[in-house]
Amino acid sequence: MGRSRRTIPEELLMLALDPATGTTAQPQSLDLGLAGAQLVELALAGRIAPDGDRIAVVVARPTGDPTLDCALELLRRRGAPVRAVHWIGGPRLGLRQTYLSHLERCGMVAAVPGQMCGVLPTTRYQAADTTISREIRARLDSAIRTGVPPDPRTAALAALAHAVGLGKHLYPGNEGRSSRSRLRDLIRHDPMGGLVAHAVMDVQNGVAAQPRRGPGPAGRQAAGARPGPEPARGVPGQPAHGVPAQPHRGSMVRAAVH
């Protein structure tokens, strides 16, 4: 996977960055969204595919992106398709920071050191090139404004933005209500994005996916359909931080403010 194309996790994080504060909107749900965005990106790369409400590895070959390849390897180790809601609902501490550090190394954001309460070292992040953020936002705006079915990447990005609650951040107030509604409607344009977005929302609501019995032998529901309740479980064998956090530069440990 070449670096000429930004990944969906990177774009989702860029959308969530507040240019005024250097922090991320919806930090609690953003980790879930980033985990889901990894699944969509791996699907677009042909490495995984939906299998009912589950995710199956179809090609284990690395993509060349370290964060995506870590997720792909964890999925491969499962040995069997895993429900999207169980994967996304696993421990995700550090995933947001991993991607922030990744974007800093790529030159897409700049780290701005500071202090909290005048004592605790913190790090805020500003877009190094606002052209990138504007281009990402313009794709969403165009899909919302024109009503033309977007490409799969934009549709998946819109679905995830809605799922993690970025609608009010991107289109605030009463004047943004219709845009938020159309953002939500874009979820139907990409089956994989829809499956993952629903899984993200189900995890936030404390609901895990339970396959419905259907006429087929597997009895699994169609991709993108809302699942029924089942107690959520983590992903066995997955490290506590989902994707290994990148080391901080220098000797001082910086605490990121989100």
C-alpha cells in the first residue's frame, strides 16, 4: 500500500482534530472508530472481507502500513472469522495516540508541547498542512450537498464520522441539522462501512452482535444490518493497547491532551 493515498484511519483522525484547540473531538468513541476504520481499509486493500456479521482474513500478505499490518496479524491469529463488534469492542487504549504519532512522523500534523495546570507536560496537535484537512472535509461536503453516491472510501469515512459522533463537530448547531442527517444517510452507500459503523455504535451502546438465524446454512445476517444483543467480549490474544504505541521522542514523556 503506497503512501500516496491516505488511509481511512488517518482521514478520520484528521477530521476529528480541532484546529482551534489541537485536541480531538469525541475522544472516547474515536478509538473505536479508528479500530473500525482499520477494518475498512484492510477490506479495501483486499486483505479481509465481510462474512455475514463477521470479518474474515482472505489474504494475509502485509500491506506495508505497520499499524494496519499489526491489526491484520491479530485477525489472522484468530484463525476464524471474528464478529466486527467483538473486534472493535476489544481494548483500544493508545490507538488514537499511535495514529497521532504516526501522522506527526508523516508530517501531516505538528506536535505542540505545553503544560496542564502549569505542571503536567502535554502535547497538542495542529495540522501541518490545512490543505489536507480541507480536501477531506470537501469530499464529505460534496457527498452531502450533491446527493451523488460517493466513492467507497468517502462513504466509509462518512459512516464512521457519523458512528463516532463527529456530526455535531463538523456541522454544528441547528443550521447543521440537515447536513448531519445526510451524513448519517451516507452509511448505506458502502456495505463494509455500514457493517463497521453499526458495530461501532453497538459497542458504544453496550450491545454486541448476535447473528440472526436466516434461511442460509450459516444463519448469518447481511453485512450492514443491525445485530441483536449479546454481552460484549474482548478479543482473545489481543494486546492491551490494540496497536503498539509508538515511542515518544526525547527523554521527557509527553502526555497528549485529546
